Amino acid sequence: MRDVIEAVIPWVGRGDDFALATVVSTSKSAPRPPGATMAVGMQGEAVGSVSGGCVEGAVYQIGQDVIETGIPALEHYGYSDDVAFEVGLTCGGNIDVFVERINFQSFPEILEVTDDIQAGNPVAVATVIEHPDPETLGRRLVVWPRRTAGTLGSSQFDHAVSDDARGLLASGESCVIMYGPDGERMESGAQVFVASYQPKPRMIIFGAIDFAGAVAKAGALVGFHVTVCDAREVFATAARFPGADEVIVSWPHVYLQQELDKEAIDNRTVICVLTHDPKFDVPVLDIALRLEGVEKPAYVGAMGSRKTHLDRLSRLRDVGIDASQIAELHSPIGLNLGGRTPEETAVSVLAEIIAKRWNGNGVPLKCSDSAVHP
């Protein structure tokens, strides 16, 4: 719902019905991930996307039907050899799309959910997308870390789904879970899609240099909440980093420890150390590379020349960082794209972060036979 939230809030405020189409599962080279949404309004408006354009027309028509009938629909789309006459995904992937009618009666918690999504508060919405009892289809349970609202039809079903939804919420995942008709732990009878809405993952950039400005903009573009931190007050200013969500004046290692103490670092956090000055980067890397478990960042990278890199490794060993911890450090930072400018360097840094997230190898697609979207 995050994709369409700005558009649907006014519809809800007017009391309009609308159709919400959600990608609930994918395979192969599917263009949009689970959780991607498209909304169809009563006046014929359409916002968002479930396929990048391939099947939007068909989903739009189903959305109009669902608004009229109130009967939800689960549709499967795969590759079509004859796209001129059939609706299909030209990319060769497969997607399942669940289309439902939304209004205050069917979803009384919707404003609370949209408020939490916009505020960055964790919330999950579990919806029954397949069930032998037609009356249960489309029922939903809203799950927060410490409470729930709504029901899927029975306390047993609610308990099983809320437990699983909180696990998905903690990891930021959205997916379909199989149950028995009353929430039994079995892979038949019912399917529930859990849409998990977590705050944006964090990107913390240490070093208020020109490259940091470009990395901040690129990080925000791909969905990070970006913080720039530097101990030098004259350089660490909001005016110099308009792409950042916040600019902090602090010694990097002091700020990182404070964020750890507040439990504000997790396994989705990305740390980019761009100072290439040992008095700044060694103390902060000493903390970042020792983290384990849920606090272990998704990525730790450090900028510098080959000479700086070798000196940094020596200093890290001197403070007790072992070989396995050093292996987690991406240094020199970024993929080898041959770039020179801050903006080109930012592309190489974000390319490496994305490759790390999705287990990409950075090889040109034309030189590989692997799937475009593994």
C-alpha cells in the first residue's frame, strides 16, 4: 500500500470505495516484488503498478468489477507467447495478484494503518487470499508489535497468523503463508498474504565530503533514510546535504554507539565511511565490524585509495579486528565502474549495496545466462 498511499487517503476521507490490487507472490523475472500495489478509484483513477505495465490494463478492469461486486479476486499472470491476443508478462515471470474492495466498512483500521506507514511505525496487514469458505476470503488482521485489530474468523486462526506476521514484520518481509482452514500449521486449505510495513532502512554516511552528498542523494533515491555524520561542524550542515534526512555533528564512533544504545541499528542498516582519515574511520569501523546478530549491518563500506586501504587494514588489525570481521568490510568502497565524479562514485557505491542485498555479482547481464531477477 505504500506505493499508493498518497492517492488513497483522500478517497478514504471522502468515503469512497476503491479497489486495491496487490502482488502477493512472484517467480522468475517478475517485474515487481510482493507487496507492490495498484489502486483503482470509483471515478476511474488508477495509481501504482503491479507489473511495470504488462498486465495493468487487465488488473484495472478486474479492479472496476471488484468495486462493483465486492467479491475479491486472486489472478495469476505468466508469460504469454501471443501478447497481442492474451494478457501476459513479456518479461517471462509469473505473478499472483489479489484484488479487493476497500472501504471503512471492510477495513475500519485503514486510516490508522496509513498513518503508521507514513510515520514509519511498524505494522503488518494479513489478508486471507484463498480459503475453502468464500465468507472468509478477504478477511484481514492488522498486526502491530504488541496488539492486533480485526479477525480472520477465529481466535485460533488469528493467533497463528499474528505470531507469523510479527516474525515477518521484524525482518521486513512480505509473503504468502499457508495454513489449514482454521489456522492449522499445515500447507493446505488457506493462504494468507502478510504485507509488512517497516520504517525505511537506514543509510549512515560518515564524512561530510562532496562524495557524501552524491551518495546521500543516491541512497534516498533507492529508499534509504539517510543520515550524514561528521565531527566538523563547519562541514556537517543541512545546506550542504539536501539529499539527507538528517545531518549530525558528532564524532562518528560516538554517534554510532549512541544509535546502538537506542537500538536504532539493525540488519538492514547500511554504513558508508567516506572520511578516509584514520582518526575518524578506524574507531567507527572498530565498532561496526564487531557487531553481530540483529545489530550486524547489512553493509559496511569504506572509501580510500589502495594505499589508504592497506593502511586501514593494518590499523584495524592493531585494534583487534580479526580476519573474518575484516572480510565483511567493502573497501575500497563500490564496484569498479571506472567512474570519476562524486555522482559516478555514488552509482558504484549503491550498485555494490544493491548487489550485496540481492546476491548480485555485478556482471553485465549480456555476459550472463542467469535470471534477470533471481
